[in-house]
Amino acid sequence: MLTGKRVRIRAKGKVFEGIVMPSFTGNLVLKLDNGYNVGFVEYELIEVLGELEKVEFKREILRKEGLPDVKIISTGGTIASKVDYRTGAVTSQFTAEEIISEIPELAEICNVSAELLYNILSENMKPAYWIELAKRVYESLKSYEGVIITHGTDTMHFSASALSFMLSTPKPVVFVGAQRSSDRPSSDATMNLLCSAKLSVSDVGEVLVCMHGSTSDDFCYAHRGVKVRKMHTSRRDAFQSINAKPVARIYYPSLEIDWLSSRFRRGERELELKDRLEEKVVLIKFFPGLSAEIIDFFHSKGYHGFVIEGTGLGHVSTDWIETLKRVCEDSIVVMTSQCLFGRVCDRVYDTGRDLLKAGVIEGEDMLPETALVKLMFLLGNYDFETAKKLVKTNLVGEIESRSVY
Ligand code: ASP
């Protein structure tokens, strides 16, 4: 069995070295040192070079007088991951300390302390984890100049929304991730982290997401935590501000910041934490033919918060109206759009007007995921009537007063 071993082979007149990957076809699959997998049907084994060694990443982290103190809280995700050369899978295993020791340039920007909170892929995040994370960030902000949160990209916008609502922050709180793990040649981890570090010591005072702004290594965007979404499965510039301009562009490698839109400034708000979330809130995507029984189902399970991802300007089929009318008596129902871009307007078509009469609230230009987290926050921290009023009130930049094209 060669799987997991480092080998040297000859194929097509050339010599290749790499780690033998598991293969189900009978062909030899080698992970080369540049990170790519190559399959060989015909080859000659020259030598087995040994088992893969575990690499330890430990380096002294020096504190420099005069530099601001920044906390990195690691929650896992690809940015904290490494390819497991035995299985080919990407797994979370780096700690925050290891990330820092991998990117020594960080030490030129700030004095970094690291805390490993979770080591999970972000699809495993839960509202209870957002609360724990918000509490950790709140405590860290008492003594650090800024906080960076390394996070998986899949659900980063949910976590960023949750912290945006729960935490009134006078300092930068920057979420950062990577689309390619840090041991791949094409990894975006280093640049994203350095740009985040620069943001974390800047004069902004809000929750941001910092990721590649283009497919090259030339700049990152800082997006408002409540206006951002992952819009591509694999591109390094997958994150986009929706219905808003990004807050800033951070050039690489100069790390100069170009502010692009208005923002909370450092020191503008008092540090405050509202740490409750109502979990019985659901996001439902409407599609032609979906029965309103889905609403009744959740209602019967005690859910009193509903966000609907409707069609176009914010619609569902006419046969949902009676159910929604009934549910709206003791629940908050918010309409968002599966178009994502644009604003919900239920005053144009009859279905829309009927929805408004039934008690459904237009979610303005909020992203469906942001509306979901906002409703969890509102129902967790305010009485029902106040929560209902606040749905359409802009709290932290989640609703733009004018639509941006
Ligand atoms: N599935 C991973 C996660 O969200 C992907 C990533 O980190 O980019 O944790």
C-alpha cells in the first residue's frame, strides 16, 4: 500500500515526486508539491521516500513597543485549514498562533494575541456559537484596539450579521476567511489577513468582512457585516456587498486604505452587548407550487418569526394569503427577495398589496440572511410590538435609504 507515502516515479519520460493519494480507479494519484493532484495510468516506481511527516509550526511571537494590540479569535474554516495529504480533504487544524507564525508580516502592523475559540467549518456554526463569539469579542474589545475573527467563508455573513446587531462596538471587528487553504500556492489567506490586520488598527468602529476584491492579489474589500454575501463557490473574490458600496478598499501590498462609503468611526459608539437571540425564527424560500403548509408547520412548532424569500419585488402565490393573515396575528413575517439585488415593494402588484393587508412587513433592501438574523435579534431583545416596528428601522446599516445601482 503506497497511500500516504512520499514516492518518486517515472512516467512519460519524466520524474515526479509527491504523496500518493487514495484512488478508487486503480490509477496512481500523486499530490505534487505545488498542491495539484495528477493521475498516472502507466508509471515506474523509482523509490519510496518515506511517510508524510507532521510539521510543527511554532515560532517566537515578539511584542513590539508602540504597536497597537489586536486580538485574533480563530473559529476554524479554510483559513485555519490544511490539506490532509493522506485523504486529500481540507480539514481545520491550525490554531491562531500557527496562523500568525506563518505570516510574520503581521508583526509589523500590530501586536497580535491569539485565541482559539472553535475549530469548525462554518456550516457547523449555530446561533448559540454566535452568542459565545459575541461575548468573547465584547470582552476582548475592553483591552484590545481591534479584533480579527478568522472564520469559514460559507456562513461568514450570518456570523457577521449576528455580531453587527448584538455588539455596539467603538473599535474595528473584522471577519476574515480564505477560499483556498493556507498551504496551497493560490491561497488567499495571507493577503486577506494582512488587509484585515490593517483594518483592525484603522479608525473604523464597526463589524466588517475583509476578503479579496479581485481574482488577482491586488486589493481586498471591507464589506459591512450586514450587507455582504458569498456569491461564488470558489472564486477568491466571492464576497460582494449587496445593495451597498463596500466600506473600503485595501490595496496590497501597500496596505493603503481607500474609504468608499460612510462608516461608524472609532470611538463613535459605546461598547455594549445585547446577547440574546430568539432561535425560533425561520427563513423560507418560496418556489412555484410550495404549499403554505410549511408556514403552519413551523407555527405549530412555536415559531413566531418568519422571513420569506419571495419572488421578484417580494411575492408568494395568492393561496398563501389566508395562512399568512392568520399567522401574522401573533408572529412577525418579513418579506425579502430572492433577487437579492434591489428593494422589496409590495405596492405594485395585487399579490403584494394582499400580503401587506395580511400583515406581512416589507424587508426593504435587506439580504434574506440579514433579515433572518435581525429578526432573531429583535425577538430576543425587545417586546413583540417594538420588534415589529424595528424591522423596517435601520439599526446598523442593514437598510440603505436609497437603492444603489
Ligand atoms: N466550508 C468551509 C467553511 O465555511 C469553507 C471555507 O472556509 O471557506 O468553513
